Amino acid sequence: MKLPESQAAVLRAASADESRSIERLADETGHKPETVTGTVFELEDEGLVAVKESIEETVTLTDEAREYLDSDLPEVDLYETALDAGADADPVEMGRVIGQSGLEGPAVDIALSNYARKGYGVIESGEITADPDADPESDAEAGALADLDAGEAVADEAVLDQLDRRELIERDESTVRTVTLTDAGVTALMEGVETAETVGQLTPEMLTSGEWRDVEFAEYNVEADAQRVDGGKTHILRQTANRVKDTLVGMGFEEMEGPHVDAEFWINDCLFMPQDHPARTHWDQFALETPREIDELPEELVERVRDAHRNGVGEDGEGYHSPWTEEVAKGVDLRGHTTSLSMRYLSGNEVGDLEPPQRFFSVEKVYRNDTLDPTHLLEFFQIEGWVMAEDLSVRDLMGTFEEFYAQFGITDIEFKPHYNPYTEPSFELFGTHPTTGEMVEIGNSGMFREEVLEPLGVDCDVMAWGLALERLLMLMYGFEDIRDVHGTLADLELLRETEVLH
Amino acid sequence: MPVVDVNPDELRDLTGHDEKSDDELIDDMFGLGLEFEGRTEDGDLQLEFAPDRLDRLSVEGVARSLRYQYGDDRGVYVPGTNDADWTIAVDESVPDERPYVTGAVIRDVSLDEDALDSLIQLQEKLHATMGRKRAKGAIGIHDLTMLKGEAAAVEGQSAAGNSITYRGVDPDGDRFVPLDADAEMTPADVLDSHPTGETYADLVAEYDRYPAIYDDIGLFSFPPVINGRRTEVSTDSRDLFVELTGTDQWTIDRMCNIICYALDARGAKVEAVEVEYPDRTLVRPDFEVREKTVTHDRIESLLGIDLSAERVVDLLERSGLDADPEEVGDDEVAYTVEVPPYRVDVLHPLDVVDDVGRAYGFNDLEPRYPDVGTVGGRHDRSKLEDAAREVLVGLGFEDLLNFHMISEPENFDRMRISRPEGSDADLDHVVTGAAEPATILEPYSEDYTMLRTWALPSLMMVLENNTHRGYPQDLAEIGLAARVDDAENTGVAERRTVAGVLARHDASYEDAKARLQAITRNFDADLETPATDHPSFIDGRAAAVVIDGEDVGVIGEIHPEVLVEHDLELPVAAFEFRLDALA
């Protein structure tokens, strides 16, 4: 018979005549008692050994008890001092006896409480007497402690209970297993038991040969930490962007796509931003040095936009009293918002003329010449969305935002009337932070003006909004410095350790 | 956004609400869209607001809006004006670049220190906003008693009694004593050595002749730069002459209106001025009330609520407007809304609807989800990008997100490639990254002067900034790269690029190639890697990435010189190719 090494060893160490304890088998085989216990059960399953279990009480001495082994019990000390002070004749003042005894601290209380119980004398009204017939030499408790220390059993339950109450001993029950060889075990030994080898690694050969049945696998320390693996992870800002995209697609929005470098015409002029608007200076938006201007703009649209800027739209509409030239409109910039994409789509230049109803969105990068600090980047993602339909109202706009932001735990949306050159009415959006509960600005929105829509050829209502994705990320993850995440200063450790949100 | 400082005591005076506490006023102003930002050293309230209601750039305008909000005032108010006594004659010599002038006379002002501060603030804020830093319009306010205009009247140029002249002056022509100076200076001297002159010198630098205003005594104002000391306004001034010059008549007329309304609110009397151009004469200020027509249906549909005509008129009047409902067709009602001359923000009837909404209270509207059915979906490009990213992450790459703006040294020099010029511009087809970059006219800093032509430099920078973090560092990015391309309408070819780096103590070409193979296999694309030369990579260990027969990128072991340049002490294998090759 081939057995794993530990089973073979235990089998050889067991006897058919004598019950042997686990400890003894462990001693003889050199294995840990836990290992032997497991092995014994395996052997029992195979019918090679019989296991008997009994409950055994073990009594161990506490540290306090060990002190008394070297000296006397405190009450014995007290008795002997009292005798010396003549308390066997007349009561002696207790304070004096205690002083002479050298007892201190808790030992005093221990001595006093056990003194009378054992009949060493009487303590009354601050005086102590000693019974001359008492015999501390044969104190049962002291004797029991000595016996226990010597490894002998103490049969007197009353004394053990007393020692337990005094916290001089600890009593534990444990299961003791003893092992004897069965007939099958004896037979197996007589027929010869071979030891199977221990292996570290399960190999393909073992599996195909069936050798795995006969080997024992070396034990691992399964609690130890393994070497760190980081694996790959989608960037958290991308994850956030994808959450937004999923949400908007679920709400019926279709994604837009378009150039990062674009003509001011699409970025500003279509949005009815006068050409001398302060936000159109190079301080807000990055104009390009090369190339300088777009090749071509849709001619008719340029004329309609120019006319809206100069003369306004509608019977009593007014235009701006600002210069407007196609040269400025053709200048190319890094887009300061993705509303340029909305203009391209609404104009029919991207996916053909659009009939209401429509919903479109994008989550794309925009570029602003802002001060670089923990909450502002030169490039960031803008969530852009718009709805085109007949007779949209401010209430529809509000309802859409409530629905969208609720998906991110942001509730109690407030609408602060605002001004944008391209929307009227316009609102700044404020919402309640999902964890801190404070009011935070979460976006800008409004209904596109007639001066925007009419030149584009749109004759129904369009409501639109924009929001910085990074703001949503910071709200969701609680980051304080966006530069740790976005850009070449990103901290890999932070990206690796950021908790996955779902 | 503009910030206006408001003295709360003045606000109580001007609104006639002495009982209002500062906190109540702050709350009331928030309702107007004026956000409390804090207090000045003097205890004034600092209020930020969107730049549409420029009539609220001073305490007088804020007080007027509050009185409408409180219901103390209703409807359009237009101050009465006295007939003109003064004329501004416009001389042919006025610089072509700044041909327009307007003005008003203000009588019986009583300016204490606070009122004078407020007037100066209003002037400065109007300069900063409508005036486009004085380029489009500049305001000069003068003590009328210091002006002598009779001579012109004697010459009979005008029906009015007194006159001043707007004309051009040679830079080294007449001299005057400007504000905050003790000596006479020519306009050129002012630009050269007066602090205010230096600040605004750019506005007139290109002019042959400078704008100037004269009375009988001589030059007293050099717009848009500085006034003369002679006519300086003080708390003792009783009558004022307001003049504005600029590049647009409408703009300076509106700025003038806002000044006149502010002084009228303090009990002064506005007096007309005649502006005499060579070909026409205008009477100013122009307090014309404009009209906008809006239908009842439009108001209801835009706000999403039902309103009675009486309610609409009430809300308009509480906004400082007047309105007449009128039947214009089958059950259709339209309002002819009168808009006062200080409202520079009303261009279209829609702006009037916004006023109705504000007066009603937008936050009292019940949100509703629009009952409009549409089908959502992702753009093909973004779906491809996500699919490729998922494969990269599955291969163990940490997905990164870098800036599209980069510096020229990072993009080229530190990668051992050079920026191509002119005819070299097509080199990108041979050497990935070596393309003519789109450059920024006025960069924020020297770190961000152009759009990156490839993404590997960004990943190398991330490795450089993370040498203290654990290895291996397998990083990837799918992002934008751009190059100048005359064939594109915008002049820039934008594309998504896939870049990956493997930084580990035993990184090799084989590691990078294995992953590249895995990527192309996932997209059922055919991959070949013929040997190539690329300065960023070790000779003999670089190859072109050819996907489905097209050369779309590069793969190899990064050149030691590039590694040392990025402070890296272990090998890096890398690849980069165009995302659309996987489509």
C-alpha cells in the first residue's frame, strides 16, 4: 500500500494493543499535532485506525498561584504574624499585625477574607485573634497547589472549586483522542506500507499519468501576502465619461463627433457671440498660429449669421452694435466648448437636416486659457446635450436635468436665472453634493435664442446644457487636485488604488 | 462676470426701505441674480452678476431694480429732460477710428463722497463692459462751471447757447494739465509718461491724430485716455457735463443713458445736448422707448404654464416694462411691450419672456420630463475607441488620459526626432510623430505650445514622473493626435492614436509585439512588422506597424538616449498606431 508520508508515519507509530494519544504520535512522527489529527481522521476514513475521543479536564496554575508556591498563602502569613504578636491569647490591633506581616496591596484583602473562612481566628472591631489549634502546615489549598504543580491530580472537587474562585487555577476541558490500529491497519502494515513523495507543484505529467493520486502536496503558508499585481484599469475619468454616455444614451440621446480645432464661426459666431465679446479674446480661447484660418465656411449660413449679428432676427429684433467680419469668423481656435458640435449638427452640415424631435450629446474635450490650478485645467471634458422639439418649455429643461443628475446621486436641483449670449432664458444649475450635502454649481443651460436657431434653419425649440465632466468626477470620487488624475503629472499609484465605483 | 460694490446705507436710502437689514437686502438681491461675494474694507457689499443687466452696475441701478421687485415702482420710467443749452460740435479733424460722440448736461447734482464714489465706479464698470476697456466707448464727466463755451455761440454755429468741440489733435499739438499731474503736457507726453496714459496708450497708438475735446479756453479732455484737471469733478460740483466718445453711436448713447438714469435717481435734472455732426444733428440723451411684440402663446409655451393676460401685464410692469394686450387674430393675444432706454440687454421679444419668467419666479415652476421619444446611440468612432481600450486593459495596460497640448521639445527633441519644416511635412508617413504641428498663437505657458503629433511622448512623460512607483508599468492611451494638413478644411488632420509602453526590467521587442498581435487579432486585422528606422527606437529593434497592408505606426525598443533623457533606469518597449486601422 502507498500512503502519503504523514499517513504512513502515523500508521507505523500506532499500536494495536495500546491506545496512543495524538501528542505521542506527534512526538514519534515528528509532525505537528494538528497535522497528525488530520492524518488520523484520514486513516480512520480508510478503516486503518480506530479513534476514541474523551473529554479531559486540565488544570493549570495562574501566575498568582505560582507566587504562593514559593512563599506562603497570604492568610498563612497573617496567621503566623498574629501568633507572634500574641493574638492566641488576647485580641491584637489588626493594623499592627498587618504592618508586621509585610502584606501589601491586594494581598491584605486576600489574607483577611480567607483568614476567618479557614478558622485561623476571628477578626472583629479592628482586632484580630488567632486560634492556637489551627494548622496552616496542613492547609488543603496550599497542598492542592503543590500537587498540581507537581503534575498530580487533585481529587477534592471542593478544594478545586475554592481555588477556581480565588483565581488561582484555570480549568479547561479538551477533547483527547487516542488511536489504536484496527485489524485492517495491522494487515496493511504486515503487507508493507510505502511512503508516497511530497511535491511542490502539480505538473501536467502528474495529471496525465495519474501520479497525482499518490503524491502529497507540500503545504503552503496560505495566509501570507502574495506579490502585488496591479493589472490594467480603464482610466477613472474615462469610466466617468462612459457612465455619463450610458446614462444619456439610455435617455434617448445620440452621440456627436467633430473637430477639436475649429473655426470661430462654429465656436462663437453661430452662438450669437458678438465678435468683440470679452470671452472671445485670446485670453479665454486658444487661437492657432498654424494654421490660421479655415478653408471654407458654408456661404449661405455665413450670410444668415452675419445678418443675425447685424440686424437681429424677427420683426422687431435688434442686432449687436459690434463689428462682424468673415475674416474673424474663419480664424481657427481650439474649441472652448463643444457647443461648436451642436452648431454643426443643428445646421444640417454633419448628419443632414434634422427633423424634430432629436436628442444629441457629446462628452469631449474643450480648451480654455484659464489659470492652471487644482480645480482648473487647460483641457477638460464638457458634457454637452440638447433636445430639439416643438414647443419645449423651461419646465421640460428642468425635468430633463433632474432626471440626468439623479443618476449620479445629485438631487434638489436649483435653477438660478443666468445670462448667456446664446440662450434665453438661461440658468446656472446648482445641486446638492451627494455626500457633503453642500450646494455646488453643476452646469449651465438654457433655450437657444432665435438668433442662434433661425440662421441654422431650425424652426422649433432647442434646449441645451453644458457641464464639466471633471466636476462630476470630483463630486463622485472626492478628489482635491484634478492634476493627479488627468495629464502627464498623473500619479500611477492613485490611479491604481482608486476604488472602483459601480 | 462683473462685480459691483454697493454701500448698504445708500441702498436703503435709494430704495426708501430703511427697515431692511443687510441680510435681507442680500437675499432680495440674490433674487435679482446678484450674488453676494463678500464685503470691501469699507463694509460695502460686493455683488457679482451676469453681464446682461449693465444698468445694475451701480447702487442706483440696483436700487431701481429692487423697487420694482418690491412693487414700489411699476412700468416704464423715463426722466424728463430740459431743452439743450450746450452743443457738441464735431470737427472734420476727428480721427476716423473714433468718429462718434454723445453727451448730456446734468444740473443740480449734490454729490457727497459716497455718491461721487458710486459715479466713478459706474464709469469704470461701464468702461470695462460695454466700453470694451474704453476701446468701444469712453466716458468723461466734467464740472460744467469750469467750461467756457460762449465764443462758439457767438459764431452762430448752433442754436444752443454754448458749445464745445470734438476734434483731432496732433500728438505733439496743444498742451493741457491732465488729472493727477502738475504740469502741462502734450497728448504724446501723456501717453509717454503719465501712468494712466501708459495704460491706455495702445488704444490710440495707431492714430495719426488723437481725439480731443476743446472749449473756448482750449483742450480739456483727451478721450479715451484722460480728462484735464481743470474740469475735475468734486463734491462741490453742482452742474456736470457728461461726454462719451467711441467707435459706435448706439453703444455710447446707451452708456450715456445708464449714467443719466443713475444721476436722475439722486435727484439731479437731465438737460439735453445737441451733437452737431457735419451732416446731421442729434439731440441727446436718446431716451427713446423701444417696442417688442410677443404673443401670449409664446409666453405660455416657453414657460410651460397658463397665465391670464392681466397676470402677464402685471409681471411685465413689475419688471419695469409696460405692455398692452391686443387681439391679433383668432383668439390670439399679443403684447406690445415698451422697453426703457437703459435696458441694453433686450434684443428680441424672447428677452421680454425671460423677464416674465423671472418676475413669476423660475424656481416656482414644476419640472416635467419632456414627452418626446427619441432613440439614443453611440458614435461609431467612440464605440471603436472603447472596444480597443477594453482589449488594452484586458492585456494588463493601465489606461491613461493625457493632455493634447504639449511642448515642442517634449514632442520632438526628447524623442530624438526633429520637427519637420515645409517639404519635410510628409515625413510622418515614414517616421511616426514627425509631422508639422498645429501651434498655438499665445500659449498659456511654454509647456503647452502645440497639439501633440503622437501620444508616445505623453506616455514617456508619465513614466518619467512615476519612477518612484512600482514596476512593471504597462501604460496605454487612446487619444487625439493632430498635424497640419492642407487637405483638411480646418487645415488640421485630427486622428485617434493607440499608444502603449511596457516599462519593466526585462522589457523587450517581443513583449510589445506579443501585445500588438493580440490587439490586431482581436479586431481580425492582418499585422506585418517590416524593419524600419525610427530615431526614438534602438536600431535593428524597430519596425513599422503595417495593418491590413497600410503603414499606420511604429513598434520597437525605446532608444537608451530617450530613456536616459526621461530619467528611466530600465528598458521600455513601445508601440503606436492609428486607431482607425482597427476599424
